Amino acid sequence: MKKIIWVIVSSVAVIFLMYHFSVQSQNKRLENALAVQYSNQLTSASEKLTKLSESVDQTMLFTDKKALEQPLDDVWRISSDIRNSISSLPISNETSAVWMNYLNRLGNGAVQVKNGKVPIEEWQKNMAGARENLLALSDQWAFTNRDGGSKDYIVKTFVQNKLDQSGEKNWKSLGNSAKAYTESDFPMTASETDQQKKKDLQHIKDAEITVNEAKQRFVEMFPEFKDAKIHITESSQDAPYPFYHIEFHKGIRIGYADLTKKGGHILSFLMERPFEKTTINVQQMKDKSAEYIKTLGFTDTEMVEFRENSIAWHLAFARKDKNNDALIYADGIQLKIAKDNGELLGLNAMEYIQKEKIDKQELVPINKEELFSSNFSIEEERLAYVENKQLQQRLAYQILARNDSIGTYKIYIDTENHEILHAEKLP
């Protein structure tokens, strides 16, 4: 009888341990899932707060009602998104209520300004302080920089906080919540995005070149590699357009280049080698880049940006329209130049070769005094082509506007209908 009792007790103990282990494992998995979701929510709220602050800054740029429509809409939309992010976090009701009320008032204020119920001057006066509060809130929510963004911190601060309040019985409901959090739409595939920009180069009417002609063309552009070992292959049949892929090797230098089969236009160039510790100055870099641009035949371009890292200068060029000298940013070229001696390390001319179709467009002058608020000064103005929301290339006034407290903005205004195509804050 004792043996039977011992067997039953042992069996129950084993079952209990198995159940306890199963529950513990399930709880740990759920804890991890919740930690990931709360971490994502925190990061999302922080990022949105930064965007909201930038949108508030843009409402202080203009006085023109039409120009203010988009940034005011952004303030309303983003503040609403942040409220949704914060409301899903297990934080104290007091903290949540305070900031939810603040964000709600901010969004409603933007709507009132847009509808003409609040003067823009009053809004801009109030926003001078509000933008500082938003930046402070963004810093508070930047949990990825707190305790290294560790899972233990998220678990301790949020997961355990909620579990202690709701108890073990709510594991199932928490599981359902975690499942709901993780279910999201699949992002747009790369092919769907690239399809908008992919061109088949039908505008190139040049005759196709042979492999030998491709080699000759390569040597003409890069005479320093005339004695290099060169191997050429053709692109695959599923490539968006036919091109020759060139591999070359000379001493310590090894690299690659792609030329279009039609006409032998260079698409890209990449070369690798060891680097010295010497450094050329900015003017030498500019002189070298101008030399490469001229040699490669990209004489209708202008340098629009450059930056550096420990081994190279990275430069961006844009095509200039032959009729009005407007920059066509979509027809861009990127160069990579060695920092030690200015040697060309890389080239990407894909966008330049694809070449955007540019339509004629009327130039209607803008009244800057009516468009911008009085505390902004215009530092520079020129023409440029940029995309609108319909992905059409539009001629725009490219204006640099500066405010001492907010900073400098680069603004693109359609020359024909005066739509604000884009506004970005410069570093």
C-alpha cells in the first residue's frame, strides 16, 4: 500500500514539476515577447517625438496659409500617432494622462490654426517654448540609450510592473496582447520600391559595343590600368538592361567596373588598395574630383555635397539642366576619392545614365515677405528639380532660410503653383 502511495505521490510530483517547468518556460517566452514589443513601442514613441519637433519647427517657417497646411497636418497626425504609442505602454496613469493631454492640445491647436481659428502669430509665439518641451520628452523616451537598451531594464520597468499589478491570471490576456502587437503588415518589398526608379535605358540610342570595345573604352577612361589583368563578362539575361562587368587587377589594386552595352557608358567603378596615413586638403580634393568628372565626360554636373571618413572623401554631383542651370538631383553621380592621395576609389553613375525626363515649367515669382515669417532671413536661392508626392520631377525654387534660434532650412517651392515640395533642416 505504501509503495502505491509513494508511486502516486512521485507521479504527482513529476507532473507538477513538468507543469511548473512548462509554465516557467511559457512565462519566459512571453516575457521576452513583451520586452521586445515594449522596446519597439518606446523606440517608436521617441522617433515620432523627434519628427513632431521637426514638424513644429516647420510651422514656424512660414506665414503663408497654403505653405503652412502640410506642416500643420503633420503636427496633428504625428501627435495622434504618439498618443497611440504611449497609451499602449504600461506606465502610470498620472504620467500618461499628463502627456496625452499635452499632445492632444498640441494637435488640436494645429487644427485650429489651419482652420483660421487661432492666429499663426499666436501659435508661433507659443511654439517657441513647446519645441523645447518636445525635445525634452524625446530624450525621456529614448530608452535605447538607457542601460544600453537592455532587455532586463525593459522587463523590470514595464513587463514586471504590469505583471505585479495584474497577477498570474492575466498571463493569457497578456499573451493575446503580445500576439496582437507582433502581428503587423509585411513591409513593401525591395522590388516594389525599386520598380519606381528602374529604367531600361531605352533613351540611349547608341549602338552596342563588343567586348574588345568595352575593354578599350575602360582603358581610355582609366589609362593607369592599361597594363592590368582585365576580365570581362556580360550581364545575365534577367538584368534590367545589358551591361559589361569588368574585373581588373594591377599590383596592390583590384577593382570592378560596369559599362552599358549600348555606347559603353560607365555605370559604376570600385577599386580597393591599402591606404597611407597622409591626407589631402579640401581644395586638393575638389581639384581632383573636378579632374575625374571632366575625364569621364560628366561636364554638365555640379558638386552638391561632400563628406569624409577615415580613408576617403565621398562626393555627390547633380546634373545641371542646359536651359536654366537648375540642379537635377535625381540625375546624380557619387564619387569616392582616397584621402591619402586623391586617387579615385569609387564611382556610381547609375542615376545619371538613367536620366530623368524633364518637362517645361513656368517660373512664377514668389513673395518671400508673405511666405516666410519675419524672423527668417534668406541666405541663398537657386533652381532645382525635385520630386513631388506623385513622383514627378518639378522645377522648384531651392531656398536656404535661416533663423538664429531654430536653425537653417533648405526649402523647395514649386515654381509654377508654389507648392512646398520639401523642407529639411540642415545640420
